[in-house]
Amino acid sequence: MQNKGDFFFRYRGQIPLFVLFIIIPLTLTSSICLFSQKSAFWMHVFSYLIIVSGLLMRIHVVGYKAPHTSGRNRHEQVAESLNVKGLYSTTQHPLYMGNFLIWLGISLQVNRLVFVLGIISFSLFFLYTIIRVEEQFLHSKFGEVYKNWKDNTPAWWMNPFLFQKSENSFHGIRVLATEYPTWVSVFAGFVLVGILNFVLGERSHFQITFIVVNVILALLIGFLGRWFKYVLLPNRFKHLS
């Protein structure tokens, strides 16, 4: 579990891409729809609400987190302090919950049961593996402090009544410098949705426009994000990460 979790943690941005190579062919061979055409509009509205909820969760966590915690570090776990306030007072893994909501919302826009179930199944297994390793790391570093927080905070759901305001100030610069890959991934997900829906039969000018617009937005946000982080404020960002 330790080795598997470390591997998934290090390559958590790339592994989902390989899983899609399995899920997509299964989706293309399936004709079982998730919802009827009559309810398609409201299902899309619902999916966008889920996606926005996930994005807002990530923005809140990244904006209020203590420096050198809950980051995009790839090679090892990093935690100079333990986050227990803000959304971390309502659930143990708000960043991962935000990711799950984003993946779920995007998958709902492909009206195929196989695709949605595949994304949900992989997401739960993927996140469970990473979380188990992260828990071992935090327990070994923070001991009883971590155990007490863990015992009193939901792991797989959110309890808003437990919310405690963060002691840290909100850093919008940190959000802009670190969250742009998430926003790029969302628009890339919309591109995939558009392509799949086009192949599955929704061959309209709207789908083509939808694909082109999201490609442009993904490239634009990726370029602006990297320029902002690595050109505009490279030195200032170091102490905020």
C-alpha cells in the first residue's frame, strides 16, 4: 500500500489520463444512457454546479492554507504544520473532495452510464490509496494532535456545522499561481466531453464550437498561469507555496 500510494501521489496528475484510455473505449461501445434527453438541460446545470462547488472548495483550501502544506509537491509528502481550520475543520480531505466533485461533474456531461461509473470507481480507489499513505505520514509527524483532529473530523463527507474560521489570511496570489493547472484540466475535460458527445452522435455546430472554445480557453489559461507564476512573481511565490 505504501509503495502504491507513493506512486499514485507522485503521478496523480498523469495516472487519470492512462485510465481514460480504458474507460473511453468502453464508453464508445456502450449505449446505456444515464438520463433522458428531456432532462439533459437540468442534468448539465447540475453538473456545472458540482464542478463550480469543487473549484470553490479548492480555491478556499489553497487560499487559506498554511505555507508548505497541501501543495502540488510531487516527490514527497510535505507538511510543516497541520491544517485543522477552514474547510479542514469540516472534512479531512477538502482538496481531494474538490477534485472528486470536479471529475464527477465533468463525467455527468457524457450521457453514458459506463463513463460515469468508471470515473467514480477509479476516483474512489485512486483517492483512497493516496489518502491512506497521507494519513500514515501525518500520524508519524504530528502524533496525538493529528489523531485527535482525525477522530473528530469526517473523512469522506463534510459537516458544515463543524466549520472553524481559518487563522490564516486569504492569499489570492497563491491561488492564481498554483490553481491554474486545475482550471486548465477542467477546460481540457470539457474538450474531451465535446469530442465524446460528437462521436456518440451529437454532431452539431454547437459541439464543434464547444470544443474549439474550450481548447482556446485551456491554452490561454495555461499560458497566462505560467507567465504569472514564473515571470511576474517567481521570487514572491516561494514563501507562499
